[in-house]
Amino acid sequence: MNYKFYYHKKNPKFKEMELNKKGYPIWKDSRKTIHKTQAEKKYSRELKPNEVVHHIDGDKLNFDYNNLIILDRQDHNLMERDMWKYTNVMTLHFIILFSAYIFLVGYLYSKNIYFISATLFLLLIALIAPLFPKTLRKLLFKFRILEKNK
């Protein structure tokens, strides 16, 4: 791993950095976030007030030039919302498929028809759930699988 553009003790400039309250690396002297200064260097210009620097890999500790892109705030919000939908669907699929696996194992040990029925029902739900992302998000919050942003 190249530690030159990463918040890590092996980075030669690590002593000049710290994390802010949101978990982003900042310069101790100027208090400016490092990913913003890196993006400004990459694009050779100051950020406009309606622009946001986005981490492509989602890791806010990685401020490599190739990992940063400047987006309009509205486009960034739309993209983040789509990523939340994807995360919700993946979380639900994992839970459903794991539950279906448990029921299938139960069927193999007991040969009880209820276990195979439950497995098929869960697989059907896994196919239907992505069609209703808003309902899915509400269910995941209700059962405390996801926490709301504070």
C-alpha cells in the first residue's frame, strides 16, 4: 500500500495531520481537510461553494489523487442516496439468504416440510424486495439493522 496519500503512521507527514469530528484527516496548522487540498491541487483550482470532493472508494482516509473527484453538491447527494439503496438491498439479501440457509440446513437434518417452505418463502422475498427500496429502508430501520444518520 502506498502510504504517501493515506492517513497512516507510515505516512511521512502523519505528524502534521489529525482527524476531525467527522473522521476526515485535516492539517493541524490550517485545519483544512486534506482531501479538499489534494483535489484542489489535482484540478489546479479552488473549490466552488456548491462543490464537494467525493472519495471514489468510500474510504475517507484515502486522499490519493486518483481516489478523489469533484462533484456538484446535488449530484453527490443523488449518488450517495443511490449507494444507500444499494447498501440496503445488499444488507437485506444477506440476512434473507443466511436465514434461508439456516432453514435449509434444518430441513436436511429433520426432513420437516416447514423448513423447506420457509426457505422458498425467504428466497421469494429476496427476489421481490429490491423492487421497493423505500419500504426496504423503513423495515431495516424499524428492526434496527441500519441506524439513522445523526
